[in-house]
Amino acid sequence: MVDSLRIGFLGAGLIAEYHSKSIRRADLPFTVARAGVFDPDQARAERFANASGHTVASSVDEVLDSCDAVYVCTWTSEHLPLVEAAAARGLAVFCEKPLATNLDDAHRVTDALITAGVTNQVGLVLRHSPAYLWAAKLISAPEAGRVMSVVFRDDQFIPIQGHYASSWRRDRTKAGAGTLIEHSIHDIDMLHALVGPIGSVNARWSNFHGHDGIEDVVNAVVSFGSDGSTSGTLSSVWHDNLARPSLRRVEVFSERRYVSIEGDWMGPVTWSDADGNVGSLAGDALVEATHGLAPRHTNPDAAFLMAAHEKVRSFPDARVALRAHEVVDAMYRSAADGGRTEPVGVDSYRIRPATTAEIRPLRLDVLRRGMANRSVTFDGDDDPTTIHLAAFDHGDRVMATSTWLERPAPTGHRAIQLRGMATARTLQGTGLGGRLLEAGIAEARRRGFDHVWANARDSALPFYSRHGFSVVGDGFIEPVTELPHHVVERRLD
């Protein structure tokens, strides 16, 4: 392992300065070498370089050629091409939040990083906040009981003025939208961290400043999990009160504990329990209490650089950020439709029969990527008894697919064979594949079959085991993929 790490910057504005100063404060067991920095505003790049020790570069490529890890700190619409370019070079990437101006491009950013297999981290820095780390510990403690309700308020002056001076945030082509995606994506991520996955949302928005497509007020109701028994509210406001640069207040009501968070980082965090116990932590005492709770390091930049140096996964990465983008997208769709309830997560995908033309692109992308054999036409695809089931997103795009054929099992049972099981890489591990699998099994039962079987990649055996399948016989190498496989079978009782 090398004893130094070369870092570059794309973008030299306020957030780049924040990260540069944070890196300077980081206590790292290796040397950080300041490489290139590029910004379309050369004067800004020069100021950044003079303050940080970086070298002004004449292009993006020059920066990428000079470093081992790169910070993408541009306006949001530039994230996708820059992350793709960095990932293609095998560089570790720190991408500022949000990942992209829209959910489709956020998927593309995430897919580029997953495909390249590079260390990556997203600027959802509250995952490292002592205040939120301590609150999460209090909320998850058994003595707190179940979370019942959350009240989250986030406000700041609109960041096109004051010390932010981010004039690009009034331009929807660069920012995508306003306070929800540009600021409160932090809050949605923290709702996931504090309570758990969001299952549905209802949202309303307003535009007081009059910038096209840049909402400055969002009020939303969020329901957690699939049953929605726990709910909460989120209010996000961009105002003109420069005395309030960025302030948050969170209240969490559990069955036997109340927790409140003031501020972003140093608290105070206060709590009271059903037995009369009360407490409060702030400042250095809060930092000390949360020592060891932060992912890898209390300094998010140190955490990223350490992971990049070791070439391991960092946190929070693009997969984590993508879950927040899904909620943001659902809130925008809800607000555009008068506050209609929008499902989020696995339950938001519609499972229905699909045509071979609809499913083959995903088969090709997931099952044949990097392989010489690019055929995704399977024997039996067009049999009259074969059914193709797919999970479609709100844009009617196939995000997971499966094919079910009437074929006897190797054990001799009359059975349905599962083939071509594939889930988009950005959604693997979310439970979508499992939901699709169970839908296919329900169809097999409806047809009167009592067994389902598949030739499963060994890497997928834990997935099939979780869904009641057992391994049958010895392993083998599948000739097309040249990967180890086993037959798996499940009895349908």
C-alpha cells in the first residue's frame, strides 16, 4: 500500500473550500498530496490553489490524470459526466450531494461507480454528525420503544446570496430544482438513518422567489415502512432572513422516549424518558460520547480518504444517496399532482407480465456485461406457456426481470423453471428481486405447480436460500457465463 494519496478537485467554490479545510484538519496515517484543481472560473481556481496547495489545471482531464482520488464539487448538472469520467479511470470519487438533478441521472451516477468498483462517498455529511449519531443511539435503544412520530424542520436563507453566493442555484438546468433536492436531501437521508426506510410520501411545494422550477418551500408527510404506522413531517424553507444561515430542529416521539436535536453537528441533543430520566449533550461532551459511532472516522473527509487509500467501500456511498433521491423524486411527483400519496422503495414498482422486447435490455446489461457472448435470447422464451414477469418503475422502465418456464426439475418433479433473474445494479440489495421472485412463485402456485427450480449462480445462493430454496446436487460451470452454478429447488406447500 502506498504511503500517500494524490487528491484533485473539480470545482473550486465554497463547498470545495470546505472540504479542503476539512482535509487539512484530518489526522491521517499517510500523506495527502495536493494535485490538480479545475474550475471554469480560472480566477476562482487560482484563489483555491493559492490557499490549498493544489495546482491549477487547464482541463478536467488534466486533473483526473494527476490524482488517485477526486472531489466533484461543481453545480449538480455536471456531476454525471465528471463522475463517469473519473470512474472510468478507476479513481476514488467523492461526489457532492445531490448526485444529479433527477432520479434517472442519479441511477446513472450510481451505476457508473458500481460498475467501476471504485471507492466512492457522497457529501451527506450528517451521517458523521455527533448530534445525529447520538440521537440515533437514543432512538434505537430498546428502552425507547417504537418510534411513533417525527417532526423535522429545516430552514436557511436561499443560498444564491450571503456567504453561499451560489447564483447557479436559481438555474434549474444546473440545480434541477430547489430546497428539497439541493438542501433537504440531507434531511431525508437522516430520516432513513434515524427511523428507517420511507414507504410513502405526500408533499406540497411553493415558490415565493419566482425562480423558474426552484421551489423554496416544501411541506411533506412521510410514512415509514410498508404499514405506515410510523409517520412524520418535513418542512424545508429557503427564506431571505440572513440571520438564519442553516438551522435544523428535529423531534422524535417514541413510545417511552422523547428526543430533540438542535443544529447540525454539535447539538444540543436532549431527551426525556417515561421514568423521569432526562439528559442533554452538546459540544465536546457530545463528541466524546459518540467516539467510535461514526463510519470509519468522525471527519467525513478523513473517512473517504482512508477508504480511498485502502481501496475499500466508504460510507455513505452512492447506493445510500440513491435511496434519498428516490424519496425526493416521489415528493416532487406528489407535489406536482396536488399532494397525492406516492409509494417509495420496493412497493413503488409495479410487477406485471412483460414482453421479451421489454426485458432483454436489462438481461443484456446485468447478465451479459463484460462477456463475449451477448445473446439474451433464451430457449423457451417464446413458448406459449412461458411468462416473463418484470418490475416497472413510475416511468414504465424495467428495473427487474424474471422468466418462468414449464420445465421438469432435475429431481423429476413437475415444476416451473426460473431463468434470467436480473435486477438493475443500482437496486440490488433493496428487496426488489425478492418481491419479483415471490410474485413468480405465486403465479406458479396459481398454475398448480408444487416445485420451482433454477440454475443459480453460486454468488446468488444466499439470495435463494433466504427465499426457501435448497441446493440440489453438485456444482457445475455454466458454459455461457463460465461461472460456477448449482441447481436450487423450492417445494411449494
